[in-house]
Amino acid sequence: MPLNSASVALPDASTVSAASEALARLDTQAFLARLLAQQTPFGELAAVSSFGAESAVLLHLVATLNPMTRVVFLDTGFHFPETLAYRDELIVRLGLQGAQTIGIDPLSEKRYDEAGMLHQTDPDRCCAVRKVQVLKRALRPYGGWISGQKQFHSAGRARLERIEWDEGYNTWKFNPLADWSADRIASYQAEHQLPVHPLVSAGYPSIGCAPCTSQVAQGEEMRAGRWRGQEKVECGLHQNPDVIAVSVG
Ligand code: SF4
């Protein structure tokens, strides 16, 4: 069995293959229910949320199925105040008892970005120390992580699968909403009367750190406001070119 960075025993390929086949027949809720009830070989998983524009949907599903699920929010120190308020509101409204906010440790911040200007001089490095390294630390006790990514977000995410082996984190990654459309997300939010991030109506369909997020004009791709004017399109959390996709749908 392979081990992740915390020496959590991970299932081997044949075990995963059999589990993936069984999971492929399930709808989103049943798929997520199996994962959260630890009725798979992957063990305990953590959900990771940006508490951004569409986050309420995955968080509502998670809270309904198991409110004790660990839900990790990475606090980069540069979030919009609206995002922090929305996080607090959703945690209470949905009863997310396992929610955890985790940020860069003070020593790393002092070493790499004491002035807090790295996002201007080297945004890839900034994301690496304020997001990627922090998530690696947060995921150590878990057999994998659950993300709210969707295929329609961008061309780069169009081939997203529900189960992926993530080389970057050396662990399993689950995308229960991979094939959900924007309409389905909106319908679910409306049906369950979920609170909407306050910046959505101000022209932010995708919301990250304040210095790296701008408003999006009509007709632009929804992530066009992220790192606008730069070649950078992902923060690195989801940018692992060696990902081996396991098709389940
Ligand atoms: S999105 Fe911007 S501010 Fe946030 S971690 Fe990345 S570079 Fe830094």
C-alpha cells in the first residue's frame, strides 16, 4: 500500500479500481454519502472549501450527510472580508461542526513573505506558501480530499473526473460535482435557499484572494477575473499535471 505524507495507508490500485466501479453507478448524493460514511477503501476524508461563489452547494450536501466532516478553509490572509463573513455565516447556517480554518504558520510567513508583497512579485510562490503547503499540512491525517471543482469552470477543468489520484499531494482527490452544470448549481442553491456570497451580485462569479481577483464582464469566462493580465490561471491547489484520472461516470 502506498503512504501519503502523514503515513496514512492508502489503498492499492486494484482495490481502488473495484471501489471506483461500484461508486460509478451512484448519483452525487449517494457517492458523497459513501465517501463521508467511510464506506470506501479511502478512509476518512476532508472537504476543502474556499467559501466562494458556489461553495454553499457542496457544503450543504456535506452538512446534510455528515455535519462532523472536517471542512478545511485555507486562510491566506488576503481574503475579501465578505468571504470571511460568508464563511462564518455558512458554518452556522449549515451546522458545519467540523469546519477548520488553517493558515500559513508564522515562521513560514516571516521567512517567505514577511512584507506581504509576494503576491505582487511572485504570485506562484505566494500561492505555494499560502495555499499549497498549508493544504499539504492540513491533509496529513486524511486518506484524501473532497473538492467542489466543476468541469464547466474553464477549459483546463473540462476533463475533471469524480475520482483522481493527485500526484501533487500524493493522495486521492474526489470531485463529486465534477459534471454539474451552472444551471444545476443555481437550481440547487435556490431549492435549498442557500445564502449567496455577497460579491456574486457585484460581478464576481469566481472569488479568490482580494489582490488577485477582479470583476468579470458579461461574455468572459467565469475565472477571467482571477490573476487578470497574468498567464497564471490556477493557484496550484488543483494544478498537478501528473494527475491520473479514474473515470467513474
Ligand atoms: S491568490 Fe494571490 S494573494 Fe492569494 S495566495 Fe495566491 S498569489 Fe497570494
